Amino acid sequence: MFRWTLHGNGRTVEPGRVVAPDERLNWFATIGIGAQHVIAMFGATFLVPLLTGFPPSTTLLFSGLGTLLFLLITRNRVPSYLGSSFAFIAPITAAKADGGIGVALGGVLMTGVILALVGLLVQKVGTRWIGLLMPPVVMGSIVALIGFNLAPTAYENFQKSTVTAVVTLAAVVLCTSIFRGLLGRISVLIGVAIGYAVAVVRGEVDFTMVNEAPLLGLPPFHFPEFHPSVLPMFLPVVLVLLAENVGHVRSLSLMTGKPLDRMMGRTLFSDGLATTLSATFGGSPTTTYGENIGVMSATRVYSTAAYWVAGITAILLAMSPKVGALIFTIPPGVLGGVTFILYGLIGIVGVRMWVDGVVDFSRPKNQFTAGVALVVGIANVTWQFGDITFNGIALGSLAALAIYHVMNSLGRVFGTDEPAH
């Protein structure tokens, strides 16, 4: 399992070839590529704890541990880094407002357990049922409404320092337009750094916590509290994580030329287990990471050895409370600017699912599925049923599933389902 074949001369990737998961370059190059993966995921992984109030250093620790756990369970066959999941931001924010960080962690933990169980199911019966339950119009609608549901939160931070927020947003846009390669992929991180510098000049940053934090030490831990009433807020996230994992594995299959579909059960189980472990001690939920797909595509290095380096690097960085304290000094204006982009991108990922799935929006069942789900999610329609609260994400997801399958079934029974154009 820990024996990687040396690729070529160990220094370069041969033309027209890739470094497969079971291969590696020399250790000097492998360490460099592993560190690059950590940099690529840094901005987004830290933004989730910043936006949810979870400890950044704890998140980084379990991001690294989750990655190593993922590699062990998938037997070093699937290269991936487990970073913080944006899909959880809305339900965490709602659960934390109602009951504090412990209640939010309880919701995350229950979601992780459910995802792990789904992984075991997929390992047993395959993935065909996922496509039947959630065709592209349903999956795209759920992902889109999660991103757009967060728009008021982004605007709230934006208003706290409009100048800093605009500078941050503009910096991300310009960096993405100007830079290519690694710099282009970490444009969010660069934009945050520029916005942060502006915030320092404007006197919006307080370094008191940084000065008081020790250089070395364990990150802070928090423990979950279990309130079944928050579970409906988190259940739609399972559907998003399914889509992320399936998309990640299929992308890797295309890029490496290796059939990895049989590993989907293991990747889902690993992701669920890593999220469960992280939530047990106060870290953010995890997911497979798109930024690292970009790094692999650019370098053509898919070696799992590089991900062992990345995971270990993240764990070592997490052992500095001063790093976590520094990240927590990022002011609301910077977060407002960057989340205008990030939350919008979550929504656009859903739209892309419609495009990739060739969803025909001339058909009423697709129009109604997407339209109603988005309005419910954006308006954050809430329904209280006893002690259980269904928020816009939960109700929008239920609406997408119910409307599509009811209209699809009735259309077949009565012969009113219009053929695709």
C-alpha cells in the first residue's frame, strides 16, 4: 500500500503521460507538490470555520487527519484532499444560532454518520439509484439553492465595511483574470490577503488574540450535543456531498485513465467518517476538494504520496494556536467581499449541473422543479413542526424531489409528459 513506483526519472513527467496514484516523483518533488495542495486548499478551508465560528486550527487538524483516513480507506487508489465543506455553512449557521456550537456540531456529526452509511450502501448496490433519485435537474436545484440561500449572510458582512469588501471582491476577480497556474487557482487566498492588508490600514483588525496565543500547542476542542430537531436542516447536505464525491471520482477516472467507479462507496464512507471524526472534536465538516483537482490537472501528478505529504503538513500547521488566532482576525468586510463570490459560485455549480446534464427547461416538470426549489431556498421559507424546524434549504430540497417525481409519475400515467426537444 505504501510502495509507490518511481515515475520515469523521478524529476519530470514524461510528455503525454501522468503520474498515476500508485506512482510518485522523487521525494523532494513530492513534498513540493504536497505543500502546493495545502496552499491551494488553504483559503477555502479556512473560510468555512471563519464564517461558522468554528476554530480554524481544529478544522485544519481534522482536515489533515481526514485526508490520511481517506487515503487509508481507499487504499491509496484515489488522490484527494478533504477540506471544509461549504454545503454545511447555512445549516451550521442556523443550528448555532438556535443552540450554540455544540448543537451545530451534533448536526454535522449526524450528517457524517448518514453519509458513511450511504457509502456502505453504494459499496453494496452501486450508484445507479443516485441518478434515479436525483436526476440533474433535482441535484442542480439543491446545490444552487444552498448557495443562494446564503446571500443575505454575505450582504450582512459586506455592509459592515463596504470599502474593504469591494476591494476584496475586486482583488479576487482581477487575480483570477490575470493569473494562470497555481496563482490563478489560489486567487481567493490572494484576494483575502489584499483585502486583509486594506483592513489593517483602515484599522479594522485587532491583533490582541494573536499576541496572546502561544506559538505551539493543541488546538481548542468542542464537543457535539445531539438535538434531532436540527437534523432536517442538514439532510439536504447529504445529497450535495453525494454529488461532490461522485463528480470527484469520475473526474479522476477521466484524467488518470483508471476506472475508479468501484471506489465510490469507499470515498463516500471515508468522507462521512472524516466528517464524523471532525465534528466529534469541534472541527468543520469535510469534503473532497475541487481546488486539488485543478492542481493535479496542471501538474499531471495524481500520486497519493503527495496527499500524504499534504495531510501531514496540515496537521503540523494546526499545532500552532497563533496561526488559528491570526486567521480569526480577518474582519467582516473581507469575508463579505469574498463570500459574494464564493456563495455565488456554489449556486453556479448547481447551474453547471443543469448544463452538464443537458436539462431541458422547455419541459414543465423541470421548470417547476427548479423554479419552486430556488424561490423556497432564496426566501428561506421556514416551517416549524413541534420541536423540528425545516429551513429554506430543507424545504427547497424536499420541494425539488417531490415536484419532479410527482410530475414525472403523473406525466407517464396520463401521457402528458412532453418529449425532450
